[in-house]
Amino acid sequence: MIEKKSFGRVSPLLLVFLALGFFFAAYNLLSMITHNKAYGSEKWLWDGMELSGVTDLPLGMRKAGSSHSKFHVALTATDTRYSQWQCRIMYYWYKRVKDMPGSDMGKFTRILHSGKPDNLMEEIPTFVVNPLPEGLDRGYVVLNRPWAFVQWLESATIEEEYILMAEPDHIFVNPLPNLAHGDHPAGYPFFYIKPAEHKDIIRKFYPEENGPVSDVDPIGNSPVIIKKSLLEEISPTWMNISLRMKDDPATDKAFGWVLEMYAYAVASALHGVRHILYNDFMVQPPWDLEVGKKFIIHYTYGCDYSLKGELTYGKIGEWRFDKRSYLTGPPPRNLSLPPPGVPETVVRLVKMVNEATANIPNWGDNLNQG
């Protein structure tokens, strides 16, 4: 039986209080964090190796006590059809790989920040939380993500010691072990997250007395495997930094759709938390060409090709797969496979989507009715 949990509705008065409190509390909170930054340089020594920059460490180097600890898979989602069909595919592949050799996956939760149940409650383990007060996200829906995690961590029963923060457009392509090491979370280095190139902006939220800008990892919150206790500390800061960044026009313009990712990176640094960076955590077609031993396919980019197998990125291809083609409803079953010459990552992605849609019951139903 699938466990369902729901976060009780917060009163309108409380939501208004939260909306105001987010901003007024941010500065006091950050001052408190400054005094709690307790990690020294020894935090980044692992058997004589300094864990700075992009680090791909053999799983065998994980020390006893953290190796093979189960992690809870959690993703935030809305009740739109666009979000729903991605969650269904993601959950299908979670179930397929969860119990395979090499997996440290524990239970699964879709954190639904629409404020009310939807028609996937019986299909996917779901915890309902409230969205930000109306208008506070200013159309940037992922600003609800840190607030959703704050509510979930405060109210849910989570058995696992670690948490994987995932997203609906992730597909598990290989069984995922716990890549974290004790208090060192595992993250993925995004080529477009460049704190050093935005030093002046980063300094608005990560003052010089906290340390060098290089302490801010080039990551977002997902995929990240992190100790639950650490995430409980970071999440309120992540929420406050996200709101402050959105409220600052220069920061909002510079960071755009990745603002919330920068906010997580800054919040982690404020707590003295650095991430082990794994290039092999996931692949992003069409730029990454081979799956190999990677663990997740992230299909955020459109894949456009000519019938000769040539990439036509930025121009609609003769063959294409782009999740944004299905904003109002799910893709059909049995999508056409890419033409010869297209990279393995793209071929594998389409085959996995096809397998999932062929096996998920009632695929294509209108599910966003609460």
C-alpha cells in the first residue's frame, strides 16, 4: 500500500506572516549562520587528497559508517500535467533500479507544493505542502522548491539518514549508490554555475568574512545526496537566500532561471558545507554523448537532429525530442527513435521514455484534477 501524507493547510494570516518574515528574518539568520561556520580546512582532506574542484572518487574510498547508507529519493513537483507526466516516468525508473545490485536507494517522496492532493496520490508516494504566498514567486515556480523542502523536513517521517534531491526530468539509468561521505554531500558540477564570474553578486549574500568565493560550489540543489540533518540546517537559509536574490533586480537579471540553484550553493557555503563533485552523477543530452556508468539522465535540453544525425541545436530538427513540446499533456507512446548517428544518450533517453509509457497504466489520461 502506498503511503500518503499531507501537510495541513496553513492559515492565510500565517502565510502573510511568512511572506513578510522571509525578508525581515534573512539578515538576522545570516548573521547567526556566520557564527556557526565551524568547519576548518581539514574538512576537505580525504586520505591526503584535497577535495577541491571537480572530484571523481572511487566508491571504494568511502569510509566505514557511511558506505551503503540508504538515501530517501525526494523531488518537488506541481500538479500541472507537464510536471505529472515527468514524475510518472521518473517514478517508474526509480522502481526499476531501486533494488538492483549497487543501489542504496530507500523510499521515495514526491513533494507536491500545490497545496492540495492531485490524481497521482495513489500512484506515487506524495507529501502535500503549501506553495509560497500568492505572488511571492513572481512567476518563478521553482522558488517554491526550498520552501517545499522546509515544510517536508519539518513535518514528514523520514527513515533514511540521507536524502537525494532529484527532479521530475531525471531518469535513473543505472542503480545509484550513496555517493556522499559522512557530512560531505555529493553534488553535480554544472558548467553554467560559475560563482567566480559573479563575484560582486555572490558577495551580496556571501560576505567576505565568510571566506573566499571559491567556497561556493558550482552546483544546484539537484542532484545532491546529503545528510538529512545537514539539509534541515541548510533549507531555511536556502529559502531566505532565494527570496532575497529574487528581490534584488541585478541578481535576478544575472542568474535568471538558475537563481534558485545559486541560492542553494550560497546557502551551503554559509553553513560551511562543501560538496564532493561527481561528473559521473548524471548526463545531459545532447551535450553528453555516452551513458557509460553514469547514474541519471537529465533531459532538460531539447534534442534536435537532422535525418543524417546532425545536431541542429537552436533550430527545430527533422527529428526532435524536447520535453517542452509536451507542456499541456504527456508525450504519446512509442515515440520514433532518433536517426542513425545520434549519440547514445539521446537514443537511450527515448527508449527509456518509451518503455515507461508502455508500462504505466492509463498513460495520457488527464490527471491534473484534484
